[in-house]
Amino acid sequence: MSSGYKLYDYNPSEAAAIVFAAIFAVTTLAHIFQMISRRTWYFTPFIIGGLCEFLCLFYQLLSPPFFCCGGMLSNAKSQNTVKLGNCIIVIGLCVQLIFFGFFVVVSVVFHRRINSSPTDASLTTSVLWSRYLKVLYTVSVLIMVRSIYRVIEYVQGTSGVLQEHEYFLYILDATLMLLCCVIMNIFHPSQIIHGGQVYDKVDEDLELLNNRGH
């Protein structure tokens, strides 16, 4: 873009956007196939996240006329409105971090308890539940890092170093979320829960938590 409004403080790399968008399309399509074939409808929000990542990368490839329209709309907004929007985004991301962090803590507590006092089901089931908890931790760390990056990015604002350089977007967002998608393709939850059916003796797995609560 030689003149006029610039949506970014850098010239977006079309090659990087195409490569990442294509990979996100492949892994998301694979997730859609896995969800339909194994009836894991509860995985719909994850697929929506993959589609959003694809659309965000596709947005990098939009034509200059679209950017010009965006420039006119942006110029019509006051600085106070922009600051308010950033503030709302930061608050939303912080709330996400708090609740997601709580979820991770609960998972760790469960893992420690069932390791220290294993149930019969946890010892005899064919489901590799410990492996999937480790997968959960891995994906959770990737999501947490990405969320922290986004918080810092919006706190810094458009003049911050994170929004001035495109490579941060690919290193701390696109790559991390792509790893999440691929990991969940390989270790798909349908190997534990599919078609609305949970592996046998799940009630015994929950027995430990109930006993601890008394």
C-alpha cells in the first residue's frame, strides 16, 4: 500500500498469511471430519476457534480498496472510542485468563489426587487418561501464553512494539494456536468420549472427588 490509510504499522506478508491460512484450513477441516464421523459435537467451539484463526489470516490478504474503506471508518472514530474498545478487550482477555487459569488449577488438583489415591477404574481402564491430562496441560500453556501476549499487545496499544512488528503475531499467536489444533487432531478427545458415550466406570473416577469433598 503506497498511500492512504494503513491498517497495520507494517506491510503484511502475503506469503506467511497464505501458508498459515492453508495449514489452519487443513487442520480445521480435519477437525470437522473427526467431529462428524465420531459425533463429538462438544468440540464445536474449538472448530469455531480454528475458523476464526483462518479468517483472521485471510483478512491479511484483503485488497487495498477494503483497507481504504477501513481507513475512512477508522478516521470517523474518536480517540476516546478507540481507547474504550481497547479497554474492553483487555478486560475480556483478563477475565478469560482468570477463568482459564482456574480450570487448569482444578485439573492439576484432580491429577494429583487421583495419582495419590487411585481408583480401581483409573488403574484398570484402557483409556490413557494420564496422557490426555498431559495433552491438556500442553494445550493450556499454549493458550495461556497466547492470551498473555494479547493482553500485553492491547495494553501497549498501536504504538507498542508488539503491534509494530508482524512476526510477533505469527510467533505468539498463529503458531501457538496452530500447535493446539494439530495436537488435538492427533490426541482427539473422541478417543475418550465419542457419540455421547463415556468410557466405562466413569462414576468410579469421580468417586475420589466426592470423597475428598466430605
